Amino acid sequence: MIASDKWVTYMWILLAIYAIVILFFVVRGAKKNTNIKDYAVGNIGFPSWVVGLSLAASMTSAATFIINPGFIALYGISGVISFAIVLPIAAFISLIVFTKGFVKQGNAVKATTMAQWIGKRYKSKNYAFFFGVIALLLITFIVLINVGLTQVISKSLNADPFYVLMGITVFVFGYMMFGGANSMVYTNTIQAIIMCIVAVILIGSGFEHFSDGVAGFFDKLKAIDPNLIKPTNTKSFLFRDYFEIIATQIVIGVAVVCQPHIITKSLLLKDSSKINTYLFSGISFMIIFFLVVIVGLYARISFPDFMVNGEKLRMDEIIPTYVVTKFSVGVGLVIVVGLISAGLSTLESLIQSLSITITSDIINPLFKDRFTDNTISINKVVIIVLGIVSFLLSWQQIKSPNISVAIFAQNGVYAYFAAAFVPVLFGTFLKNVSTRSVFIASITAIVVHFGIYYGRITPYMQEPVNNPGVSAAIGIVTSVIVGYIFYKLDFKNKEWVH
């Protein structure tokens, strides 16, 4: 029992208020849903800066606020360089470049999901169906967020994680059956503002450790473990050298925007001339959000050996425990709401984009569009099934994680955007791209990523737990090369035929 009785009582009240506010906006947004397209991309003309906040909220999730700082607590400064500097810079540049091209194409092909965009762009129903199927890998990300939220709420309520997970699943998947994009932009905007306040509080929460300046702060970390202040940490399995910290994270950062809940957010802009305002507001907030990982360093100073009440903390429990033990009830509750917001904002986006993908891009083609009139009803059934599957996988990850649920999630999510990278890249910036070249590139990315990871190929894959970023980065680079070779071959053949 970590939280005090007073904390638990107030937490229950706060959760009830938070739930009522969310339901209010869900009902308000749901009233405007007349068809599946409204559910997917909305029909309200939101200001561009508000859509930018929605982007920031869904691109930085429970991983950024709850899970990743745990890695920093374990491995130190090397992780800060990787997660707070290299990855965000690569992702921001990629976001700016991709979004501008994607919106042009997105408006031209009138797509509501990533699989549809790819299918229409390459005039291939089979390719769209393929992307619908591999989108199922994104369930791993839903699991990561479920676990993060369960850890935070169960620590704050001194409650059994099983019932907390069940409550989250029923509540979030329940209201997402009705809300969709219209209500999501409302809820995401509120969540982003709360997340920003919480990010500032968390980043400032360790300022007392800087009483002797940055050098004094580093000395405290060095006293716990000298590896914590080195730019590379050979004792870790994620930050061993500059290839892992810099090269891998640049490739992942560039490709990470090719996820449906990130790149299709720009399709909510009803006026594409406002794209700069959208990007500016989104990136400004994300800079603050990505810096939250340094809280892991404060947590390590607070729990040098990770022991609390005679029990050793698991990695995914470090930040929730830090929040509950570090702050007064008032501030602590605000932070918990911020952490919940960080999780829910991305969870909503994922449930929405994944359910539509399953409904529109897997079920409709399989049943030859027999259910087109009942698409919204089918979508609700899909969300129920998604809820059950993600609950079972999340509970398994809470009981027996492989170091952290992050490794499980990265493996699935990285495989998805590794496959999506070439079709989005070529489809946005090249003309006359053959379907064959991008299809082969997508398959190459998945085969190389899983092949290296599970086949334990390369010196990086020899630990009990390995870094999915390395195998995904190699998969992405290989797929770009393979895709480009086939693109050139097919382009030449076309010219020769003409």
C-alpha cells in the first residue's frame, strides 16, 4: 500500500469527475456522426492549432510519460540522448516533410484510413487489404497504454491491477464505440493542455537535486552507478553505443510518423493552408512532452536500488510510484490525471483508427461490401472484440513482462511503420510508382525486422532481451533500398514498353 487513505478518497472523486467530462464531450461529438467517414475524420471544422494539440496528445502517449522514463531510471543519460533529443528531432523533421505531401495526396484520394490511402494511391485493393491486416500489429501499442494506465491508477487507488484494467477497458472501449474523431479532438485538446501542465510540474520536480549545479546532479547519479552519466551505457540493451542511440533512433524517428493515428491527423484539417499553424502548435507541445523522460533520473535518485516498502519495483512501476510518493495529495492528483490523459489520448486515437481499419479494410473486402449499410454497427462489434483481445494481452504483460511492456509494444508497432514507410515515402514524393515495388518493400521490412529480432542475427541480438529498434531500423533501410531498386526497374520497363 503506497498511497495514503486521503489520496485514495480524492482519487476516486477525481476519476469520477474526469469520466463525466469525457462522456460529456463524447456525447456532444457523437451527435454529429452520421456515417463512418464522420467517425473516421470528423465533420467539424476545428481550428488548426486545436488539431495540432490533438496531434501532440496522440503522438506522445503513456510511453512518453510513464514507460520511457523507467528506461532512463535504469540506464541514465544515454537514454535521455536517445529518447529526448535524437528521436524527437528526427520525428519533427519527418513530420513536417511528410505531412505537407500527405495532405495533398490525402485530399486528392479522399482516404479515411492509412490502408485506404495506400490502396487508393497505388490503385490496389490487395495492398489495402494487406495493410488492413498488418495494422493488427498496433494492438501491441494499445496493450502498452493499458499497462501504463493500470499501473498509475492501481498505485493511486491501492487497488488490484486486474479490476483496474477491466475498468479501463470497459470505460474507454465503451465510449469509443460512439465518439469517433469529432469527440476525440475535443477530448485530446483538454488532455494536451493537462499534459502540458503536468509535464512542467514533473520536469521541475527534481530541481532540488540541482542545488550544487548540473555537476552536483551528475555526482549524485555517479554515486549510484557511474554508467548513469555516460553517453553510452554498455550495461543496457538499448543504449550500448552510438549506433543504437543515434543511427537507430534517427531511422525510427523518421519512420514513426507513418502510423495511422499520427499521419492521418492532418486529414482533419478542413483548410490545408493552415498546415503550418497545425505543425507549430503540435511540435511546440511535443518538445515539452518529450523532455518528461528526465524524470527517470529524479526517480533513480529517489529509489537508488528500486526498493520501496521492502519490494523491488518493476520498470513499469517506477514512475507511478515516484508520483505517489513524491508529491502532496493535491499536486499528485493533478499529475495522475495528466498521466491518465497521456494514455487516453493515444488510446482513443488507436482504437478509432484500428477499428475503422478492421471494419473498412478487412471486413468489408472479405464480405464483398455486404455490410456497407451497417458499417457503424459492425465497427461497434469490432471495438468490443478489440477490447477483449487487448485486455487479455495486457493482463499477461502485467503479470509477466519481458523487462517492460515497451519491448512487446515496440516489436509490433515498429514492424507496422517499417512496412508503411516506403509506400508513404514513395507515394508522397515519387511519380509513377509501381505497386509491385512498394509491396515488395513492405514485405521486406517485416521479414527483415522479425527475422533479425527472433533469429538473433547481428551482435545486438545476443541478450536475453533485445532492442527492437535495431532490427526495425535495419528493416526500414533495407526496404527503402529494395523498393527503390524495383521502382527503377519497373520505371525503365515502362519506358521501354512505351
